[in-house]
Amino acid sequence: MAKLITLFKLLPKKHQLLLSLLSLAILVLLFIPTDNAEASKQTPAHNAAVRYDVPLAFRTPAAPGEQLAPASGEPQESEQAAEAITETIVEQTSDALETEVDKQSNSMAELEHFEVKSGDTLAALFQRASLSAREVYDITQLPLAKKHLITILPGEEITIGKNSDGSLQLLQYRIDAVSTLTINHINDAYTEAVQTKDVESRQHFVSAEIHSNFWSAGVDAGLNPAQIMQLATIFGWDVDFALDIRKGDSFSLIYEQEFADGEFLRNGNILAAEFVNQGERYTAVRYTDGNYYSAEGRSMRKAFLRSPVDFKYVSSNFNPKRLHPVTGLVRPHRGVDYVAAIGTPIKAAGAGKVVEAGYNQYNGNYVFIRHNTTYTTKYLHLNKRTVNQGESVKQGQIIGTLGKTGRVTGAHLHYEFIVNGVHRNPRTVDLPKAESIAQQERPAFEQLSKSLMAAIDHQKQVHVAMQN
Ligand SMILES: [Zn+2]
């Protein structure tokens, strides 16, 4: 209580007067039977708006000469007002007073949220919020408000706090996850500001072993679809994610997570990763140029994709038994069959020129691409061709869709990889060596690579220790 009295003395004269009035109201209420107070809570006229408007008056300095109760206050209204005050005092105790002393402008009023609907205008929104024409005009004259509110989109919202007389006290608009526009209206003066949260980047480690397929291992490890695809893209030059993944393969990665004032904001780049495929270890480190290099500094990019089919369409059919016939078929079968749904996009494994695109009864729809004097790739049984003979294609460009045209028993892509006129196994053939990091970048890259790979090794040990 002594603390309360000290606080009371610290308050401006105006507030002391208000508090005295409030105390009086409480005393009066204490002598009213509780039943009545309960009953009044049930009256329809007692709406939420009245209840939170009053505490606002309690915290916002009233203009000189203004009464606590609204000028038009009917007896019933002021009774409700008194009740609301009682609740406030009882529930918030002295904390509210301390807050009041500390920061008068930081009102704890309940706020109303107004969502922008499709086809809405700012004017319509302000009208729903019952702002006066004058207030709308004043707000739209403020430079920051003008800049940010003009681009408001459906689904976004404006938060509004009002004084007891219904006049605007506070307007807030969340520009994005990091920035918020705040307009204060105090004593007829407007102030506006854009507050920006501190964005902090943290490194997050994830490690997983593949039990059924790569996709679900990624999901189980907490990666989102975009991250799983990114991981497959990083290693997709070395690993055929459609056919080469085996039970027991594993991956570990460190990626960025962004936090705004400690709150999770979004996932950032994969900084470093390791992929162990059938006992072979592949590494990748993201350098400042945005490209990925192996831990030793070789570019992850190669002249050819290991697989011309997007793995995510095939991985759902993951079946170790189905994979065995591929090697068994090597002699009579001069390529690799990718089984997936009809319509699955087929990509050019490397940049080159379409030397043949047509149809015959054996190949069905087919496309042959000549990459240079050494390499040619062939794509058979397509449902549709999307390139023509003579056309130049980029690596990864969609050249058609998977089908079951020609002499086939089911839908699949038959893919051939020809080196100097000789058919080679596309999944094991040595692909042209990738470029390395530029000589002048090497010291900086090696330092980065060393620390990130060490972090992965360390985290893996921690991860294993925690599982045992
Ligand atoms: Zn085949």
C-alpha cells in the first residue's frame, strides 16, 4: 500500500484527481450488492466497446476541464464505466500504475483489428473503423502513413485504439514481419514512426538417415519442401535422387534461420551440407558468390545432371527391389529406365542441340541431344515433346514429358548416355570435371569451408550422442 501511495504522489495533479474519482467510484460500488453488478453484466447494452474505452481514459491525460465520464454520459453508461474501472483496478493492481508512471504513452488499451478485404479501399476500411473524415484526412497527410498504407493488401490488417470519446488514439499497421508503422494521436498532434525489429541470423543443424525415401527423411528432419528440393539440387549433379538413394544413406546440413526480436521469421540459405550416398560422401559449401562448392573448392555444377527426371516424382515409388533389375539389364538394355507417372517433366541433362526429335514404333516420341563432339543423350517413350529438331536447349530445360509411347509395357523414360559413340551407364559414368573456385578466392573459401565442415562434424557427434 505504501508503494501505491508513493506512486500516487509521483503522478501528475491531473492523474491524482482522476484516481481520487476512481477510488470514490470503487467505494460506491463496494456498497452495491454483487448480484446487481452481475446482473448489469448481462444487459445487452453492456458491450465490449464501453468496457475498454474507460480504462483508456484512465491512462490518457484528459484535456483540461474535461470530465472522466463522456459528456453525453447517461446514468447507465457511467454505472458500467464504474464497473469496468473496478475490474481494471482489481485485476491489474499496482502493476498498471507502475506502467502508467513509466510510460504514459504506452496505453494497454484493447485494440480493434480491421482486416482489408478483397476490393477494399483504405477509405472503406477507415469507415468501418468509424474514423472521422478529419482523422482520415490527417492520417493520409502523414508521409510514412501515405507511403505504407497506400499499398495495403487484402488479408493485411490495421489495428486501431480509440479514446473514450471515440476519437483515434493509435493506429498500427504491420508492414511486414519486421516493420510496423505506428501512428499516435495525442493532444490533437499526430506522431508517426516505423519500428523495425532486429533481425538476427542463427545457424541451424539438421541430420537424418534415410529409411524409406529421401523426401520423407527430409520432412521428418524438419525441412520444408523448398529446402528438400534445394538439397537435392545441390547434390543432384553427383547423386541421382531418382534411382541412387538407398536405405542407410544420410545427410547433414547447416542452414540459416532468421529471427526478429527472438521470434522465428524464416529459413535462410543452406550454408553447408554433407550427403552420404551408398558409402560415398559428398560435401557442399555455399560461398559468398551464392554458388556451392565441394569442401575442397570444386564447383558442384557440372556439364550434366545425374538424372534427367525430377526425383520427387520418382522417390514416392522408392522400392529397393525394383532397383536391382537396372544393373541386370545393362547388357541388353543400353540405358536407364525411370518409372514415374505419365506427364512427369523430363529435363535436358546438359546444354546442347536437339539433333533428332520425332516418333517411331520402337522409341515412341523421342529426343536426342548432342552436347558436343563427345557427348550425346537420348530420351525415349515421351508422352509429349516440347522441343524441335535443330533447337538449342539449356541444361535443365524441359524437353518433354514422360510417357509410354513406342514398344513399352508401362510408362517410363528410357535414358541413354553416349560417350564417343559408346553407350555408358548414365548413373556411373564419369562426368566432365567441374570448375574450381577462383584462385584469388581460395584462401577465404578454405577458411569458410573448414569452419562449416568442422561445425557439421561436431554437430553430428552431438546428434549421435543424443540419440544413444
Ligand atoms: Zn529402357
